[in-house]
Amino acid sequence: MATLLSCTLRIYVLKPPILSGNLLPKRHVRALRRSPVRIIPADRKHGDSQHEASGAQGHVKRAPPIASAVQTVNPVGSQVKPALEFTYDRALPSDKRLSKVVTIAKSKNFRDRHGQVLLEGRRLLMDALEAGAVLQTLFFSRVDNLNEFPQDKLKKVNLVKVKFEDVKIWSDVVAPQGLMGILRKPDHSKMNYPAIQSKHTLPLSLICDNIRDPGNLGTILRCAAGAGCNKVLLTKGCVDPWEPKVLRAGMGAHFRLPIISGLDWDVVPKYLTAGTKVFLADRVRLKSSDETVALSEKASDYGWISSDPRRLSVTEDKYESDEEESGGDSTYIPYIDAQSYHKQWAEDPSAIVIGGETQGLSVESLLLAGKTNGRRLYIAVVPGVDSLNSAMAASILLFEGKRQIEGAKKAK
């Protein structure tokens, strides 16, 4: 008997039994495509999901199309509210919306023609939404990114999921967050600026004249918001405030105070409160150490005043310049008194004009300062130093104006 069992086992090892055709393992067979998984919120019981799965046919979640998906996401900071479903599209390689993002970012003409701007990063997008900006399309690389926004802000937004590698190609930042949004170009008159900003707003305005460097303008806007300016006016010749580099340097300042761009000098007074005095940030030359200002009516002696003859042709008769008679550098311009910036000048209300470092202030700014009994403000620097950066000069004057206005209020 033992011999018989030993022989049987030996035969079984040498020649395994033949399985039926249905049980034979198959190779090179493609795995079955899985259906999308629905995420059940933590507050719902496990039995509920089984009940739904076995329910009527109309309540079962169907697989979405290839280019779209349905994702269940819990609202921000909520663990007890019902889950919210966001429907989004998956961007294909030939999707034209991707190239549109780049066009909006780089083309000012496109932004002006279509009335759209591009924002990148969660913080900037959140600042825009809280101020009432209209988000039209949101590109995101991870579904979890949708958790970072209030649920009511994404109801009518076109959501597009893209690869993070594609976002890195579009982005100019070193560490992109995988979030980019196309918004309707904000209208300053329809924005809801933060209440805390309005509470600390001062009767102090800023006028930018020929600020052409995006980084400088963004920094100036950030300083204006920090100092509590009530508005920023940009004359023609300034860089577009909605350029991506300006937006990044502004750090959300665009959605904290009104920014009005593309203004001609003849309409600038319409945006200023009645009785506003206009002061000029100027680099003047000193005769001696007692801060006596060098008196001159030549454009070249005004540190940040342009000596370009094309910019010195003004319309008022008493200040009209004749380039042929005077020559470009000897053109006469209206004289405005100058004083050191730390002496009292800020009153209710006041405005500061900051000029670009290349072109300088325009003569129109001097005319406006003369009409409003304003003055030129200078920041004394060490001899031999050409001048301060325009953004640095703006920050010094804005916060000095803030100090003076708040000090005057406390003294009353």
C-alpha cells in the first residue's frame, strides 16, 4: 500500500493534472477598465454606499466621458456637510485653451480686446475672488486643489484638469502651485475691497508717471496698499498693471485698492478729491549743506523731470515751449518750490507723483502741482549717488505721508 501511494505521488509531481479550458491562465490579456470610484464622505455610514450601489438604475453613478470626469470633494473646512460634486474636463494635448493661457499672459492687446487677465497661485486667486472678481476658467493639476476654494465660488467656473508638467511650461515662477485662472478684467468701480483695508484708508493718492518696469510698478502698488492709499492712478506710458510680472510683485495689491490705468493728464484731476494738493517726487540739486535748493528753470536740473523735447510741448500759453528757440535741454518749465520730504507737507487730501527712472516726470505733472499749490519733495542722498530706485522713493514718501497725516489727526 505504501509503495502504491509513493508511485502515485511521484507521477503527480512529474506530470501535473490538465486543467479545463476555462481555468487555463491567459497571457497578454489587457486588464479590464475600472469604473470611477466615488468618494463617500466621512459622515455617511458604510451601509449607505451599499444601499446606493444596489438601488435603482437611475441613482447609480455612470462612467463619465473620456475628456471629462466627476469628482466628489468635501467643502473647505467641512467634515459634516454633504459632499459637493465638481464636474471638470481633462485637457487633451491639442486643447486650444492651453495656448490661450499663454496668449493672455504675454499680450496686452489680447487682454484689452477680450477683457481677460491671467492669475497664478492660490493666494492671488483667492484675493481676486474675495474682492468680487469673476473667475471664468480654472486650470488645476490635482483634484485636491479644488478643496482650497470656497464651494460657491466654483459653481459657474469652467474647471480644466491639466498635467503639472504643462503648468511648469506655462509658469514663470520657480515653484508653481499648479493653479492658473482666467478672470474677467476687474472693474475698480465694481470691486468689493477688504473691509480692513477701507478702515485704514487715508486721504492719500498715488500717481504713477511713466513707470515702465513691471517689478517696480508691482512693488509700488504693494507699498501703496500697505500705506493705506485710497487709489492709484496710472498715466499713459506706464506698464500694464495686469501683466503677470506686475501681478506677482504686487502680491494681491490689485484687489485691495482701486487701480485706474491708461489716463491722460487732462482727466487725472477728475479722479482726485476736491482740494487735493499734488506733490512731486524729485531729485533736486543742492547748493550747500544747509539744504538750500538750487533754483533753476531748466529741465536738466530737475532730477526726475524729462528733458525730452517731445514731452515738453504743453498746451498752456504761459508754459508753452519752443524747441527751436530754446533747444532741447534749455527748455523752460514751470518752477515749483522744493522741500525735504521729512518736513510737513501731507494734508487732507494729498497726492504724490512718482516718475519712471528712464523718462522721468512729465511737464504735465508740474503743471498739475503748480495749479494745486503743491511742491517738489526730495530725499537727500550721499553725494555721488545718482538717485534712488523709483519704487524705493515711492515707499519712503508714501509712509512719510502716512505718518504725517495720522500725526495731524492725533494732534486735533
